[in-house]
Amino acid sequence: MTSRTATLIGLTAILMWSMLAVMTVATGKIPAFQLAAMTFAIGALVGSLTWIGRPGAICALKQPPLAWAVGVGGLFGYHALYFLALRFAPPAEAGLLNYLWPLLIVLFSSLLPGERLAVHHIVGALLGLAGTVLLFAGSTGGFTPGQVPGLVAAFIAAFVWASYSVMSRRLKAVPTDAVAGFCLGTAVLAALAHGMLEVTVWPATWLQWLAVVGLGVAPVGAAFYAWDIGMKRGDIRVIGAASYATPLLSTAFLILAGFAKPSANLALAAILIAGGGFIAAKDILRKRVTRT
């Protein structure tokens, strides 16, 4: 697999994650950790189904403790912190702090062997950050002392996801098949957290069940496998900068579903985020033109 192909596969995770918000709304009032347990269990099943016809694929679960700590710790740790942020802090502010992770991925990538952080990568990431700030600017405001824990959780969550993503590159020898095991471990931990902190609420309609299954198959399933391929074999700086498209696309889907309204801020944010993505992807785009 070429770096360009892996990069394109990694970018599909961004598209799938952009549907996370609207699909989560469609699940109804299922508690956060219960929803995580259900969807990550489905995500683990999605990965294990790809083992059919490949008897040796299950051996991918035989990984050293460090790989399991990074895999399960990254998936569960990020989502636990993010759910905590949404519980205590306003969603807009929490989302703004959380979406520092694309910028952190671009910056952290310079610490990887053989990687070099160029000026256009930083410019692209900063433009994406500016677009994200503008995207949330219309709904942000002051906060109370009681919201500080949630804001701190969102900030830490950004570092957890960026660290998980970059560490995946360092653990390049760990096959993507192992992500199924990481999803299952995350589902178990989420189920335990649900049992201790929440009251079980099952989907009330078949549409809510369909939304749960859809979440498990794509945003909380296939997206993690695509992301793993992109982080390990693709251009991590391009994917990191392009990740700023996630909140933009998420807002677009919410508008199409009738959960949000279009605005001038959204249009300008689109220009900044798209421009930042093109600038950060200059290397890969130049290679494509040269080959053509």
C-alpha cells in the first residue's frame, strides 16, 4: 500500500466522524457510556468480520502490553474525557477545545522518526484552527466555575487523541486487525462505567436502533480502522490538518437534518478549513500532478 492510498483511506475516517453528531442525536436518550459500550461492541464485530477467510488474522490480538495500553487507553480515555466534557461544559466550548487535536497531531508528527514539519503544514493547521474557532464563535460565551472541569477534560481529551494517533505511528508493526480487540476492550470498560454511573435506557424505536447500529458500523467502527491505516502508513501531517473538516462537515450534516441553521460564519469557516487542508496537502497534491 502506497502512502497516498493510506492517506486517502485515513481521510475517509474524517467523513465518517462528521456523521457522529447527527447520528448520535438520532439515537435518542441513551446514556453516553451505554451508547459507547453498544457502539464499540458493534465496532469490534465489524473488525472481526474482516477476519473471515483469514484464519491467521486473530493472531493480531497477541500484542505487547504497550500496544494494548495505547489502543484501549486512547479509545476509551478520549471518549471518557469527551463525555465528561459534554456533561459539565457547554457543547460549543467543549467542542472548540476538543478540536485542538488536529493541530496537535500536525505538531506532534515532527517528533516521529523520518518526519519533517514544514512551514506549509503549520500554516494549514493554523488556518484549520481559525476556521474551527469561527465555526463555534457564534455560540460561544462565558463560563462558570462549575464548568471548568468539563473544559479541562475537553482540553486533555485533545492531547489524548493526538497522542494516541501519533503513537499509532510509532507502533506501526501492530496490524490494523488488532483495533478490533481495542474496540472490544473499550466496550467492556464503557459497560463497567455505565453500570457504575448511569441508568440503562434502551432505544425506543427501530429508527433509534438503526442509528445505534449505524454508529457502530461507521463512526465508531470502520472509521477507527481507516484512521489506523492512515496514521501508520499515510501522511500524518496531511490527515491531521484535514481533520479540521470534521466539525465543518458535522455542522453541514446537522443543517441538512434540520438540527442547525446555515450562517455566514459557516461559509467563511469552510473557506478557511478547505484552504488550510489544501495548503497542508501541498506535498501529496504535487506528487499527484507530477505523476500525471
